[in-house]
Amino acid sequence: MSANNLWRERDYYGRPWPENAFWVGSDGGGGAYFIVCDSDTDSAVYYIDWENRLHDFSDIQQLQVAGSIPAYLDLTRRDMRELLAEFDED
């Protein structure tokens, strides 16, 4: 909840954080994963990258990274396994 409040108070790197967007995670470098709370569809997960000015909240579909929260969790687990495997190789 604190991240959602922070982005609404300060904006998201110069962009207003939508009232219906709920932050669910970070990529560790300022990118944000979020869901849209008032959507009638399954809770798709979206990603916005603060460095890429082409990405904004106006065309939400271009920001979708997973069709549901379970699919997002699967992607996150896969990414974590790949990251851990890289450390094991060193």
C-alpha cells in the first residue's frame, strides 16, 4: 500500500499514477508491475518502465506482461530460477 500512496503523492517519474492502478512489484530498477483494480476482466499484470518515455498509462494494453496474477507469478518464478542459475555458474 505504501508504494501506491507514494506514487500517487509524488507521481511516477513525472507521470500521474492512476487511481485504479495497484502496484504489485518492482524490477529493482524503478520499473513497476501493477494491476488495474476496476477492470472487468481477469487481473492482468502490467509493467511500466520509467526510463522509456514511450510507455505511459494511456495505452494500457501495450504494458501487459501477464494475463493473470498466477501467470505473473509463474514468470517471476522462472526469472528467479534463471537468476539463481547464473549465480551458481560463477
